[in-house]
Amino acid sequence: MDLDSSPPVAQDKALTVLGLESSCDETAAAIVRLDADGRVEVLAEKVRGQNDAHAPYGGVVPEIAARAHAEVMDGLVEQVLADAGLSLDALDGIAATSGPGLIGGVMAALMTAKGLALGAGKPLIAVNHLEGHALSPRLSEPLDFPYLLLLVSGGHTQLLIAEGFGRYHRLGSTLDDAAGEAFDKTAKVMGLGFPGGPALEKMARSGNPDRFELPAPLANRPGYDFSFAGLKTAARQIWDGISSPTPTDKVDLAAGMQRQIARSLAQRSSNAMKYFMETYADIDDLAFVVAGGVAANQTIRQALQDAADSQGFRLIAPPMKWCTDNAAMIALAGAERLRRGETDDLSAPARARWPLDAASAKLDPAIGSGRKGPKA
Ligand code: KG4
Ligand code: ZN
């Protein structure tokens, strides 16, 4: 059935939108109000993780993730409606991540949203998860376009310029593994548990990052792409070469790995900041946003802060709950699209791959589809 047969109609009233997210291993629902003047208020939100379910396998298992999403999604929707004191009737639209991500997982949010949209007679908005991340800083503070964004998670590592709503220019992305994937896989090899990123950061605290010689991916090369597979393999080879690793070996390798990832992210981001300044020479407020779970890492934050300081950029990191996967960013992206009259019909597909920037995907298929990591 087509809920959206009329042409797009922009709306200038306050919009209240329910957002649903289930593209990886977080199930989430949120209700966001977007005022006519662009102010954003998160009225209610819930996130349910699945770490315990995946921990025995050392990574996200798609079938387990899909089932877990389906089991809890309806309950989360009821909870956020109750927390916000709203009925479905009070909503202006229903948004769901429809990709990119694990297809079985994406279906949970998208199918729920379709059912609710059909039942309540509300518009459906199929949201690109990456657009959610790109707009996430606007959940906590007003931020004018354009700004530079580093999205660094378990599934993605990319630098893009948010030029305006629906207009994103990808400068570069990882040629192989995502940064979070490099953390997770190295942590797994070292037996640090799942999720690996936080565990490896903890280990690294007392380590000597200079002890082991690790490659510096794409160092001193121009451009905005990333590569972490070689670094990950080098760390594994070092680990395999130690017959009975001591606690010192463990912390030193963790520290070296973390430092190399931090340096690479900072160096490629510096290149992107220079490009941004050349492109937008007349902008006073130079903003560099970092989003994604890896942004929780303090060494990485510091490296990005130093890079931003030396280029004259303001580093903006959304609060952690909006940095990692959440539904508030999906509700916000949905509300912005609804404001512009861009809604979807019930045939909107779930997509495993969905580049945010179709133009660069066509030019360079290697970076086109946003490579997925173990979390995806
Ligand atoms: O954004 P996110 O919650 O989910 C997606 O990948 O979409 O990011 C999770 C990733 C995992 O790879 C996790 O190991 C990594 O972020 N991560 C960290 C830290 N906290 C989470 N990596 C390094 N240091 C951390 N403190
Ligand atoms: Zn994400």
C-alpha cells in the first residue's frame, strides 16, 4: 500500500517523530521533537544492547542479533510512548533505519515502523543510518552546515562533509577494516573479550606504545582514506610470535596498537581539515565532529583534539549515548526529512549497503558501499 501518493509537502510546524534503530547490535526507540525554528528535543529514548548474547562468540552473530531485535522492539516502542506521555496519534511520522547494516536486524525496525505507520495512518520515513550519525551532533547543540565529520565505529570509518540536509560529501573511507573492527579483532586474538575496543583501551593504559614496531597506515600520504588491515595483521603476527605472553607483552602491544590507530585517524583527519578550509575559505566557525563508538577512546579523542587545535577547528563529540548507535539520531534525521516532505511508501526496502554519498560511490566503488566490520 502507498501511504505517500501525494507530492512532497514541506512542513513548518513542530514535528514529533518516533525513530527506530536495529541495524547492528543495539535495539533502540526514541521520540524527538523538531521545532519550526530547528530546535531539537529528545522526549524519550531507550537503547537495549546485546553484548551478553554475542560475547561467547567474540563478535556479533547476525542471526542472534536479528532475533533479539525482534523480541524487544515492540516493548521499547511502548516504553518510549509511555515515557513521553504520547499516543501514536500524537506523532507526525515514524522513522526507521532502513540500512546500511545487517539485513535481518534492519528488518526489525523497518517492519515495526511499517506496521505502526500503516496502523496509525502516519507517514513512514526510511532513514539512512549514516545520515543519523551525521546529524547526531545536532541532538545536543545547534550546529550550522557545513561541518566535517569523522564517523568511526565497528562498521564504518569515514570522513565526510555534511553540506546540508541530504547533502553529504564523502572525502574518504576505510579501504579494508573499520577502526573498531581492528580494535575488536586484535582484542580477540589477545583474548581480551568482547567488545574488544574498551577492553584494549583498558589494557593499553599501563603499556609502552614504543616497544613493538607497528606499521603506520598510509602515513605521510595525501588523501582521506584509511587502512587498518595491515596494522591488525602486524599486531597478530607479533602476538603469535611470543610463545608465552606476559602481562607486560599484553599491555605494550595494546598500547602500540591503540597509538597507531589514533595517529592514523588524526593524520587523515588533519588532511581533511585542510581540504575543508580550502573549500570553505570564508567560514569562521570550523567544526570537526567525531561520532561512532571508537570516539569513546580517550587516546583517540586526545589525538583528534590535538589535530583540531593545530588546524584551528572546534572538536565536537556528541555525548556517548548519541555517539554510539541510538534511535534519537534516527528520529531526528526522519523529522528533518519529514520537514522537507520527503517520506517513503511501504515498499521501502531494507538495505545491507547504502552509501550516503552516491556520487563518490560511483566514482570509486572501492569506497562505495561503506565496508562492514564484524559488528555488521
Ligand atoms: O558505534 P558503535 O557502538 O557500533 C557500531 O559499530 O555501529 O561502535 C562500536 C565499536 C566497536 O568496534 C567497539 O570495540 C568500539 O566501537 N569501541 C571502542 C571503545 N569503545 C567502543 N574502541 C576503542 N576504544 C574504546 N573505548
Ligand atoms: Zn552506527
